[in-house]
Amino acid sequence: MDSYGFLLDVALILISTKLFGLITKRIEMPQVVGALLAGIILGPGMLGILHETEFMNQIAEIGVIVLMFSAGLETDMEELKKTGGSSFVIAVIGVLVPLAFGYVLTSFYNTSPNAFLENMFIGIILTATSVSITVETLKEMGKLNTASGNAILGAALIDDILGIIGLTVITGMADTSVNLMAVLLKIVLFFVFSGVVGFFARKLVKYWFDRHDNTLRRFSVLSFAFCLIFAYVAEHFFGVADITGAFIAGLIISNTSKCTYVASRIETLSYMLISPVFFASIGLKVVLPELSTQILIFSILLCVAALLSKIIGCGLGARCCGFTNVQSVRIGVGMISRGEVALIVASKGIALGLMQEQFFGPVIIMVVFTTVITPVLLKFVFKERANDPDIAAVHSELLEHYEEVEAYEAASQAMLDQHIRMKENEATQES
């Protein structure tokens, strides 16, 4: 009977993550916070109802890959070229400053033999940005389609790519049998390989998608298979993180004619099983009662560093690009949330031995803190004022992309509702 215990574990995870997610949503907080809390409360750190298993860890690993594949699908490379200049500057400075903050802070608490890589990895975690929380908040406020809103979107997309590159470098250096030059060479070869394969694969995918006027399930099935293959190739042949391969696979398919359909089907796969298990598994790794006074202080300082580093870094980058002081602060605040992106990076660090267990609790606390505080600060800094530079709306293809995905999902739900009503009418007539 014990061999079937995983069924009960998965059921408890799905119910608890949804329940806590609805509670956090009701108080206008992201549902990912609820999923994390579900794992922490039911895990060994508190109630001890759920524990890590090999099955759960494998599902969580697929969850990481799916999340990064989705991030790649939602990335608009053409829009990145247009926003280039200012978004690139904001993203670069917004990555370097948190990286420095994280490394310096952790250096005071970690002096182990492998301290350099471990401390740099904490810095890599702080570079992450989860723009989805900011997008939802600004849309609710009617401020997404503004100069500051567009700058946040563009910078966040570049931030993701820079973070992936940084993660790839650090994870490659973790193998002590390989020197730095070899690691860098493998990374370069991987991106060359990705560029060549991506060029031809993208043409093939576009040709295949454009041949059919209607959407077919095989599009999403084979796209996901392509993602898994690319993730495997990245890890197995180049020693590059599998999530890097998944992200690039998403980039290759992004902006094709059926990309929105594929993204919506992948989203279904994600929220039905994989994402709840992933976020709950993160919470299961946290044992809060073991946080010492020293680590608790580190947690507070890490939260402060996470908050200030993005405001200073991205705000400084925005100011250098000609944005006003008010807009610069808004852009910096919009980049604070770490969300699921930081959790993905942290879970990878644990798996590769790049982060000590004692630092995982502080990272979780930092993620929850930045996720919760970002909507609050956004509502404060975006309050309208006289001569507000963000009053006038501007055109944004990035915003249209977000709205297109939402519209597709709404249309799909409407068609499903109509189909159900037709079936009910047929049943009524037959009776």
C-alpha cells in the first residue's frame, strides 16, 4: 500500500497549494506565495505531513524546465531589438548591482573553501526578476501602458537572458575538474550550437505552423518534446544548465503563428500538476525552526539588499537613459520581485551543491518578502501627481503580447462553456 503513497502526496499538494493560493489572492497577493506557504506548513519544518521523495523531486525538476520554457515562449525578441538601448542599460546595471550586493553580504557569513562560487551564486539569485507580478499590478492600476511600464517589461526580458548566462557560467565553474577557460568555451559552443540549430529549427517550426490554419494538439506536444530534448542536450553534451536549454527552446518557438496556442497548452500542463509540485517542493526544503540568530539576521539583511539593489541598480540605469527621478524609482520598484525565477535558480543551486542548506531558508524569506512588498510599493510610487510623466499612454507590442495570451485563454474558456451548453440542450431535447 505504501507504494501508492505518492498519490495521496500529490493530492494534498494540489489541494493545499490551491487553497493557500486562493487565500493569498483574496488579500491581493500573488498565488505563488500561497503555494510556498503550503509547502512550508505541510513540510517537515512545521506539520511534517509531507516529505521530499524521489518522485516529487523529479516532477519538480520538470516543473523548473516547464517554467523556463514558458518564459522563453513569452519573450518577444523583435521587441527586445526595438527597446534595445534603454532597456539594455537598465537591465545590465540592474544585474551588476544586485550581484555585488549579494556577493559582499554573503562573504561576511560564508568563508568555506568553496565560498567564492557559493557567494557569487547568492548574488546570481538576487539578479533575478519576476515581472509577472509587476505586470498584473500595473494592469490593475492602468499603468502598464506607460513609459515606465514599457521600460520595466523590456528590461525584465533582457534581465532574464543575462541571468541565464550568469547562471550558466557559475554552474559550469562548479565542476572543479574543468578550468574556467574550458567552461567558457563550452558555453560559447553551446550558444553557437543554439544559434545554428535555432535558425533552422525556427524556419522549420514556422513552416509547419503556417501550413495549418487551425490549431492542432500536436503543436503543443511536439513543442514540449523539443523543449525536453534541448534541455537534455544542453546538460548532457555541453554541461550547461538544462533550464538554459529549455529557455532557448522557448525563444526558438516564440513569435511564431501558433506560439500563443502552445503557450496556453503548456500553461495548462503547468498549473494542473507540475507547478504546484515544484513550488510545494521548494517549501518542503525549508526548515524554519533551524534558523539560528545569525542566519535570521542574514535573512533580514538579504531582504534589505534585495529591495535596495534593484531600486538603486535599475533606477540608476533608468536615470542614465533620460528617465525622470520619479520614473527611475518606479522602474526600480517594478524590478524588485524575485518570485518563481529566484526559486528556480535556488533549487538548481541546491541540486548542484552551490548553495549551503542554511542559506536556503533566507532565500525563501527573501522571495516571499519581495513578492509581497512589490505590489504594495508599486501602488505607492505610481500614485498620480501633478505633471506626472507616466500619464500619457504609449504603444507597446510587449503589452499586446500579454493581452493576446489572456484573450486567447478567455476565448478558449468561452468556447468550452458554449460546448457544454450545447451538450446540455441536446440532452434536454432527447429526454
